[in-house]
Amino acid sequence: MELIFEKSTEGRKGFAFGASDVPVRAQVPAPYARKEDAPLPQVSELDVVRHYTRLSQKNFSIDTHFYPLGSCTMKYNPKFTESLSRLSGFTDLHPLLAQLSGGERWTQGALEVLYELEQWMCAMTGFKHFTMQPLAGAHGELTGIMLMAAYHKHKNNARKKYVIIPDSAHGTNPASAAIAGYETISIPSNKEGGMDLEALKAAVNEETAGLMMTVPSTYGVFEPNITEIAKIIHGVDGIMYYDGANLNAVLGRCRPGDLGFDVMHINTHKTFTTPHGGGGPGAGPVGVNEKLAKFLPISRVIKRGDGTFALDYNYTDTIGYIASFYGNFGLLVRAYAYILMLGKEGLLETANHAVLNANYIMKKLAPYYKLCFDRICMHESVFSASKQAERGVHAIDIAKFLIDEQIHPPTVYFPISVPEAIMIEPTETESKQTMDYYIGKMVEADKLSQENPAAFKEFPKTMPISRPDEVKAARDVKTSYFLVTSSDAS
Ligand SMILES: *Cc1c(COP(=O)(O)O)cnc(C)c1O
């Protein structure tokens, strides 16, 4: 496909700016001002619209394709939450309005959304308080670990040095612990995908600051020994952190706050809609029990006796600000709308369907692909393409095959502890028909791997680019057309 620059025709215009009513370049100091016009593509409106529409159609998106990416829940943006988040009563609010004298009354609706969402999250998870401020799951983790650090500091416990993390954890867990100043200890998983209790006991001592756990884990497995694990960690005054990225699998079924956890984050973009992917904005509200409540970031939203809402900054032990203003507010509106739409019964159905759908795919594919753990899974299942790899067809080849079949590939090569991993998560929102289409294509891939393994090397055939050097494509991106044409025309 041609670049927009290659479609440029000298003198063609799609848009004309009105004459400037301020002195041109008046504000730009000479060393920084352009000496000549920027070499922008010269194209008509139709050229632009067609180019970018076509480009967008080459992309895989939730609105166009099935997305069974594991460790990446939701993948669904209902249009009604989109439109509610665009209500001008929300979008036109100035973020400082609530702090201006008399401004509070204009922000009551927005503050109520934040307050009510907190109540719902507490009810769903069994925690006492939530902050809506963190801007992503990983940011929620960092906030949670900072609360953990504040707790130990408040107790003058300088010996706390380590955060314990199972080997199945998402990479952001050790990263968050490290950014907060802790060293990490990795605990191996046992044959059932749970935590090895003996290894845990051997690792825990007075220097243990806490433990981070994802439940259900990235293997799609529920940890049966949580109570025992919490006892071990609390025995040395450690903090139990719950990574809630997979909350959809247990929503309405069990509450992390009741299981012995002290702090958790929710990925609104995984459990409660809100756009996801491409590194887009997220929100990672963090919930805590009373132990950590006084350290929560500011501001907090409070409800007064007369039913009005206000921002409260008056917390002496707070870890302070972790985001500008009130977090990613538009995403919180979407999450709130989705929760209200589902209601208590709908939230429970979420977990039922997420687990049912994941097990449906797991059972149907088990005769063809090697299952990592042969037990009922939660929200996702992990396979290994080891049988296919013996025929010369690897997980990446199967992913490329699926692209030609109009399916976004599942997660491959993660978790890293599983060779040739294929991790599949349909989520609760996909229909049986869609999953059957996907299952059919996975079975077809297995059959083709037996009949004609060489065919896989050519997939995908329908995309503008087939097999880029993936490391180079990720690490050495050249986004400048002029750079590429002038120095590296090849
Ligand atoms: C996605 C995910 C995270 C990180 O969340 P972001 O919102 O992407 O920062 C953390 N832990 C697990 C288990 C996840 O799946």
C-alpha cells in the first residue's frame, strides 16, 4: 500500500486555512522556526479519507474481528458506554471547577459517579475503600506497592526488602515492585499451575514485605491454597496484593477482600469495558482494607450528611498524588455505566459465561493441541503447540495462519514457562458461533500441520506485509518517510 506521501501531487489541496490574524512566527524564536515549509503530502480530501479508511481496514480491531488474546480480558466496547462517556455534562467540566468557590455544585454528577463506582467496587471485591486514580493496571500495582511500602515505613519496619511473586505473574508485577524499591523473589508453580507452598515457606522471612498474586492466574488456574498463603505472609506482617486483571472469572463468585488479600487493583479496561489495546488509556482503581486505608492517594471523594459530594484532600498519611486530577475519568464513566447495566445478577453471569466459554474452547481443542494443565480452567486456557512443532509448525506459524482466516491470533509464547504456548481467552461476550468458527480454524491448522507443514511458512498471504523481522520491527521502528527514503531506500 502506498504511503500518503507517495500519493502527493504538487499543488493539490484538501484544506485551506483562513488568513492568520496574528503575526506569523511571532512567538517562535528564530533558531526554532522553520526555514522552509514542512514537506507535507499534497492531497485532496478524498485522497485523505480513502487512504486512512483503507489503512484502518487493514487493521484488526474489536469492532471487526474475534480477539481471543489470553491475559487480555474484555475486548468489547459496547457503544452505549461510549455515548454516555461523551455526555457534555462530563466532557465539558473543567478539572479545577470542583475546587473553585461555588464550582462544586456543577460537579456533583461527576463526583457522584466516582463515589458510586467506589461503592460498587467495594461491594464486588470485599474491600473497604477504592481510589479511582491509577491510570492503568500497572499503575494500580505501583500504587498498591507504594501503599505496602507506606505501611511498613509507618511501622518503622526497615527490614522489609522483598516482594514475592509467582513465576506465572504478568511482567508488570516484578516491574512495579522494583520501581517501588523492592527486590523480588520468584516462586515456581507446581504441576497443577498453583503456587509451590514448600518453596514459598522457604522464601518467606522477616524481610518479606508482601506477596503479589494474580487470581485466577495467568495459567487460567484458581489458586486453591490462598488462605494458607495469606496466613504465611501475614505471619511475618507482609501485605497480600491481589492482581485483579482476571477478575471477570470470579466476579460475584468470591471476593478477594474475603480471601485474605489487603490490597488489589481492577483493570476497568479488562473487566468493565472501556477501550483496550494499542497502549490506549486505561484505569486501574485500587482497593484496600482498613490496614492500608489511611495511606490512599488524594483526592478522595466523600459524601456529606446532606447528600452532596466533595473532594477531600485531608489525609495526613497519604502517599500523595499519583495522577493528575481524578484519574482517567471518561473510562470510569464507561465502567460505571457497564456495571449499572449488568446489575448484581448480570455481574454474576459475567463470571459464569467467562468460565463456560473458556472451558468450551479448551475441551474442543484438547484432542488436537497439548493442554498445559488438564483441569477445569477459569477465564482462559493454555496450550502448547509442541505436537505441531515436531512437524515443523510453531505457535507463531499457527498465529499467522489465523490472520488469513480473519481471526486475531491468541497470545503466543506467553506464559514464558510454557514452550510453544498458545493462550486463549474468549471472554464472556463472545457467541458460540464465533467460538465454533475459531475452533474450526484451529482444528484446520492442526490438520494442515500434518499434511503440508511447509505451507505455513507463507502465512499470512492476505496482509500488506507477511513476515517482518519481529525484533527489528519492534525495536528499530522507522516512522519517518524521509529518513527511510534518504538513508535506507531498500
Ligand atoms: C494486563 C495485566 C496487567 C497490566 O495491566 P495494564 O492495564 O495493561 O497496565 C497486570 N497483570 C495482569 C495479570 C494482566 O493481565
